Amino acid sequence: MQAPRDLLRRMFDAAIAAAQPARCVPRHLPSPPRGRLVVIGAGKASAAMARAVEDHWTGQLSGLVVTRYGYAVPCERIEIFESAHPVPDAASVEGARRVLETVSGLTADDLVLCLMSGGASSLLVAPIEGLNLADKQLVNRALLKCGASIGEMNCVRRHLSSIKGGRLAAACHPAKVITLVMSDVPGDRPSDIGSGPTVADPTTCADALAIVKRYRMELPRHVIEVLESGRGESIKPDDARLARNEVHLVATPQLALEAAAAVGREGGIPVHLLSDRIEGEARDVGKAMAGIALQVARYGQPFEPPCVLLSGGETTVTVRGEGRGGRNVEFLLSLAIALDGQRGVHALAGDTDGVDGIEELAGAYMGPDTLARAWAKRINPKDALANNDGHGFFEVLGDSIATGPTLTNVNDFRAVLVGADAKQGGE
């Protein structure tokens, strides 16, 4: 068997490669419209998606997509605009304004091709009347810290926006809108991907307000008023302006995990895909996964070692410390502590977009000696976890994983390898 670290990294790379827009987008392109084709979009993968459209569209087209700083891909006919993630900036507001301007004055013969991927909630920002960029930044930071799920976060965002929650699709009317989506959310709900600018929203202002109260988010009174008054209501599924619109998933976490599983099996290791939609606190998921790995290692249940336990989804981190964060590294650190040096267990966790939290690092690798090496450097693993400092912890050990911009985004990747030698390390 090849080195565990190498195998896990090859599986991670395969997951990223399977979700590259050049492979996923072309087969979903529509037939040419009678009128114009206008391309818009937002997300960490949107520029690469735009390039895939250009490379396979022979007719005329024009448009504008907004992506994260550093994620631009050269295009000839579609303008690429960059803004900030995960907290929006002034360019996020300008990008939203220009996208809305791009779809103004369309006719029923025109077709809007919208390219959406994760990250669009921050990259494309149009505060509802009465709010400004500072308000949206405050809300984003509060959502990132409170431990809300991605679905809950995006429900709040949709009801404080004049572009999310189907409003962009309404602005395109009477043109038809076809949205190609790369999913980065558990369950692949289009309304949660980038907060669904071109997708009808079944949730309400009351739902968003309940989330704010549930997590005791301290927001300014004028922000709360938008939700209490109902004036932030989004576009609903029965809205006639969206009647002709279509949504197509072009890449999903499941697709990426299946590609990773194939690499493991080709290497002679059984791979068990547990779920593509695991949510919850990253440290709690780490403990749970450690429990499964230990059962495999010590008793051969529910799977015999060697094997890989593979999962995806999007965990959350309730920030209490002052560390460098990252939900994937928080998962790994919690996993390492719970495994307590269990022989034969290795793991890799990373975000397929190449950015875990706000760091330019995708994730990290963990091995049986992780805790021992940390203690040798006088680093207390439990203190690092309490401080939400997973990135700081793994970087000192030399186990961080940096991919650079991957130009895709299909959520988190977690692989735990329980080797054949793991049983020898049992109690």
C-alpha cells in the first residue's frame, strides 16, 4: 500500500479535478436562443465556468461574472470582476450593481445563462433599501461566528438583499433564465447556493428572524426591522416572472466524493462513502468520526480495516477563541484529540475551493503521531482547539495543505484511513 498521506492527497486532488468546470459545464449548455445570450454569475468557480462556456459556445454572447480575488480566469467575451470573500467589500456591491445593469432591458427572446457556485453570497451584495455595506459586513461576520448552518446563514442573507432570493431572476424578466449550479451545500438546494439569486425562495422573513433569535445574534435595530416588517421578503415559487426559468446542477459534493473513492479503490483500499451532507459543529463531527474509526480499528465494525471512511458536507465553527479558525482543521484537531494517537489511523480534510475559513490554506493532514509531535513542540492540542486555532496548530507541524485557487467549489472533503496495522494499536 502506498504511503497513507500520499493516498489521501491523491483522493483529495481527484475530488477537486472531478468538479472542474471544464469537465462539468459544457454538457449542460442550452440551445441558442432567438435573441441574445447574456452570461452572468457569481462564485469562486464562476470565472472558470465562464471560460468553459466561451470555449464551447460558437455563437455570440456577452456578460459579466463576479469571482473571488485571485480566482479570475482570462475570458474574451465575458468580463470577469473580482470581489471579497467571506466578508463582502465595496467591490461586492459594485459587482452586484453591474450584474443587475447587465440584465436590464432584455426581451422574451433573450436568454440569460447564470453561472452560480459557492461564495456568491459574499461576492454579490446588494443591500436592501435602508441597509448599507457596513450592515451586510456586520451580519456576515455574525453569521460566520455564531455556528449557524449554511442553510440558516443564507436564509438570513436572502431577506436582507435586493439581489438574492430570486430577485436577480425577477430583474431578468421577460428573458428566460437558465442557471447552472455547482453545489457547495448539503442537500444541493439551489436556493442555498450563493443564496439563490435566480432561484425562488420558499422561506420567509419570519424564518430569518427566528434564526437571528435562535443564535442570539446582536444586530442593529434597523437590520431587525427589515425582517420584522416583512419588507425583506424574497421571490416565491409561484411568482410568474420565474415561470420559464430552469436550474441545473452541474457538479455536486457526491460527484467529487465518488471520484475520490475510485482513486482509493484503485489503490487497493475499500472506501466507504458515509455521506455527502454531514453538518454540525466541526469539533463534534471530529469526535463522532473518531468513534467510528476506533470501532473499525479495534473490532472490525462496521467495516474491516484497511479502509477509508469518506464524507462531505459543511460543518460549522462557533468561534470562541482568537485563533485562525477553519472548519476542516478544527474537525481534524478534534479528531486527533479523540483518537489519542491510535495506531494506523490517518486523515485529511480540506475545502475543495482551496480556502478553509479565511486562510489561504485548504486544510491539513493528521497522522497517528500528530499529538506526540505537537507536545514535542510544547503545543497543547486541547488549548489549540479551545482557541479555534486549527490552522496555527497544523502549520507549525508542517501538515497544512495549500492548493492555491482550485477554481471549483463542491464543499468539504474528509477522508479517514484506518490501516491494516490499526488493530495492533488497540487497548
